[in-house]
Amino acid sequence: MKVFIRVMKALSDPNRVKMIKMLQVRPLCVCEIKEALGIAQSTASKHLKILEDAELVRGFKDGLWVNYFLSDGEGSPYAASMIGNLKHWLDAESEIKELHRILPDIDRHDIIGK
């Protein structure tokens, strides 16, 4: 039951749900996520850690960046189920539409250059 609760708690925050929806589009680094959501980098990192602990996302180091991507849910059937369902949920929500609209214009190289 602890694993189930961890997944549900991870998805109880709107910004974490938005992160999942953004990671459906492409892998992202923390700076791209914070830019898209308009939150502090430390806040984005804390949210990503919660999602990682729930086995919803994974990260891999690539030079300067850690790229985050959706987990395959292999470690948790609850995470796998929620990742699968979220692919079909919330796309009609205005906040998600806006994130999907701006995401192609957000690039880590431009952010670092600011």
C-alpha cells in the first residue's frame, strides 16, 4: 500500500502533474521545466525528486544537465498505470494546452545564455 500512496501523493500537486504532461512531449532538464512553469529551480528539483521517488520519472546525467523523462513504470504497477492513463487525460485543459504550445520554444541553451 505504501507504493500506491507514494504515487498518489506525487500526483496530488498540480505542478507535478504538469511536469508529467510536459515529459510526455520530450525529456527535459530542470531549467527547462522551471522556465515553462515559472517556478524556482529548487522548487522544480524538489518536485522532480518526489516524482522520481514514486518511480514516475527518471533522470540521466548528460554533461551539464540531468535530463528527466517518464519512467516505463517497471518498478511500480501503480506508476505504470498512472503514466499510461495520464497520456489520455487532461490534454483539453487550458494550462496543459498552453504548456504544449510554449514547450517547443523553450531551450536549455537559450536559458543558460540569459
